[in-house]
Amino acid sequence: MSWVRVADPGACPAGSLLAVEAEGERIVVANVDGVLYALEDQCSHAEFALSQGELEGSELECTLHGARFDVCTGRATRLPAVRPVRSFEVEEREDGIYVHTE
């Protein structure tokens, strides 16, 4: 397990999504009111990048079929998704955005 620098500081401003990769994992970083969250960058319903979706409050909507996920936990909140997506610890430091991988 390690912390991996995935982006420059400020690369994911409030209300935005950022697609990154850490140790072979595709991850989407979401900024909800200045707090960063990180999820697996693939919808659990279909093979589609969640980073292509839309952030609405603390929910991330997959634009392929409209499934939604809570960015704080990865929990599926709207059909057609029923399974959660994996979440990662994330933090912004002086020198960049870091994600904790397993």
C-alpha cells in the first residue's frame, strides 16, 4: 500500500472531476465543496468511465445509463447500478494530489 502522486495541486477545483491513474488503477477524483474523494473510474453497471459523468452535489452520474454513485462512499444510489464502486483515500498536499492504493 502506498500514497501515489496523481496530479498537481489545484488540478481538481470544486465541482469538478479528474481522471487519473495510480499503479495501474483508473481513478476518478471528485471535488465536492473543496473536499476530495476518489473512486474507481468505471461504472459497476457497464464498462464506462465515471470521469466522463457529471458531478451533482456529492453524487456522480454515469452518463451512459444514468446510474449514480455517492462519491463519499462509492455506494450505488440509482439504478441501473446496484453494486458499489471501490473508493480510495485521497488528499491534497502542497506538492500535489495523492491517492492511497492497495
